[in-house]
Amino acid sequence: MRNFTRIMMAIVAITFFKFTSIYAQDDIDQLLESSLSDANKLIEGYIDPFMKGFGTGLGSGWYNTAKAHKTAGFDLTATVNLAYVPDKDMFYNINSSLENTQLISPSEAPTIFGPDEEPTYQFTYTDSNTGETITDTFTGPPGLNLKDDIGFNAVPVPMIQLGIGIVKNTDLKIRWTPKIDMGDGTLKVIGFGVMHDVKQHIPGIKNLPFDLSAFIGFTDITTDVDLDDDTTVDNKGEFDINTWTFQGIISKKFSVLTLYGGLGFNRVRSELKMLGEYEVGSGTETEIIENPVDLSFKSGGPRLTAGMRIKLAILTLHADYTLQQYKTLTVGVGFSVR
């Protein structure tokens, strides 16, 4: 493998809906040879804001009212969730957790949301075979530079879902696609949510003019990407991310306008893997590295949402803003039959 970072970008670009292709010119074979675990940590630091933002966006857009459908009522809604990446996550400390490699310079590097600059890393390591201390360099990937180009850093997460009224003022919400062939890989989405009217169970407030519900939702996206044109070689990238969302929801309708809010928390877990056997090095000094990337990410925490919906006949338009680790703006359009 002459260009490990280019292959890594193939995972990122295709897996994340062709979000970017910025790794095309980079080469970190030297670092892989010195320390596979440290190479993983550098990749993890670079891509971490995207993983957090994508998972945060994935847990948003579930509701735009606390009022459940009547039995057999339904809505079909399309949303776009923009999870904003804070400025502090435009860079990461590249020496904070390295074990076998010492980077001489620089001390920090851009993440995927950092500036469009290719940092040149100088590092030292001890050759495990000879005991010799080796100094080398490699060029790291630049950031997307979105803050300068469009004014802000954000991860867009589109979603379509179906809500169906079942029994006892309860909605079942479904996010699902069959396995989609993307040419070099596949994509599959599955998600389920349940929203239940809890006001009906609380004496003294069940007749008051507002709606109050409890919600729980789960969404999972899985992809795999072929990394070799040779069909006899099973080299591939795998990406899986799932989000749990727990929320108390309150809403009040004023004619065609509904104001709603929610309080709860979410939990995000994701994995990014590069599986198979890859050759690094050059000339006669090459070696085979098996399953070179195996990364896990965790995030989540409390979330507070405020939003509004306009309903014209069966057409709905809504927008809300969520305060959480990565603040999220949600806008959506749908059709609702109560």
C-alpha cells in the first residue's frame, strides 16, 4: 500500500456520503511502520469531530410536537440536522496519547474541520529490529476549512422517517432503508422510536391545554466499502454508528402554530475499521499490515430542544434548535394526517 491515507480517505469519503476527498496526496507509510497504534490515534484525533457531529445529528429530528396521532394516523417527514462543531475541535493535540512515537513538531494539527493546511510532521521512533533511533517526516491531511469558506463548521445529517399512531396515544416512528448499493460498498439505515402521551396518566393535569409525552429512539447506520479492485482480496472499510435518544416533550398548539420543547439526553457509539491485508514501505523494505485501523468513538450527554411547527392542512414545516455537546439546528417538511 503506497498511500495509506488515500485509502483511509476512501473510507471516509464514501462512508460519509462522499463528504470530502481531501486525503488524496498524503502518505503516512513511515508512521505506520513505526507504530500502528499511534497511527490509529492520529487518525482518531483527526476524524473525531466528524464522528461526534454525525452521531449527534443522527439523534435529532425525531419529533415536532408532543401530541400523538390517533390510531392509524401518520406523518411522513424529511429533516436535515446540522450539528455545529465548536472552534476548540478545529485542532487536536497530536502528542497527548502517543505511545511508541515522539512527534518533534508541530504540537497540534488540524482536525477534519480545521484550516486547509497540510502540516509536515517530524517524528522519531526506535526501530524494534535494530534498536536504532530514526527521525522521519510525513505530510498530514488538511482540514476542510469550512469556517472560512462558508462561515461555520457543521455536519449535515439528512433523514426521512414515518410516524404511525398505534394504541393509547402512542406513536411508532420508523427510520429504515434496505441495503443500498453505492457501487464500491453498501449502506443501510434502521431506526425505531416510541412516543407515548404521559399526561393521560397524571391526575389533575390530563385535561389541561397542552401535550406532554415521553420519547425513546434508536438509529443505526452501517456501511462497508470495498478498498481493492481485485475481487479475490477482501480489503474493506466498515463504519457503524448508533444513537439512543431519550426525551421528555411538551407542546402547545395555537391555531396553525405549535410550539414545542424537549429535555433529555442522548448516547452515541460508533466504530470505523479498515479490514484486510495492506503492504506498506517501498522497494525491498516492505511489510504486510493486517486490519490497520480499528477505532471506537463515544459521545453524548444532556440535550435541551426548543422549536416551532406550522401546519397547513396536511403540510407541516418545522424548525428547532438543540443545546447539547454539539449544538444542532433541525429543519424539516412533512405530511401529517391526525
